[in-house]
Amino acid sequence: MSALFNFHSFLTVILLGICACTYFKMQFPAVLEQRTGFRGFFWKAARIGERLSPWVSVGCFMMGVSIIFF
């Protein structure tokens, strides 16, 4: 089953994508300057990670707990 049809896997992919884009933007800010097009999607994901970092970190923690125990 792919991640698109399993809701738990879909949330895992989204959270990991947001965290990865935020980390990548902090390390190489010039790469994610473009706000439109294909790279604009990654800029938006990095922006979500920057602005909602407490909620994203809680989501990543809960995801880790659910993967370990369930």
C-alpha cells in the first residue's frame, strides 16, 4: 500500500518533508529563495516548519511514539 492511501503513512511523509525542508533552508538559504514553481512548494514547506515549529515538533514526537508503540 502506498503512502497516498494510508493516512498514517501520509502524515509521516508530510511531517518528514516539512522537517527536511526547514533543515535544508537553514543550511542552504539561497537554494530555497524561489517562491514560485516546483521549488516554491519546498519553500512553503520550510516556511511552515519555521512558523509552526512547536506544533511540528509535537507532531514529530507523536509520530515517533505511534511508530514505536503501535
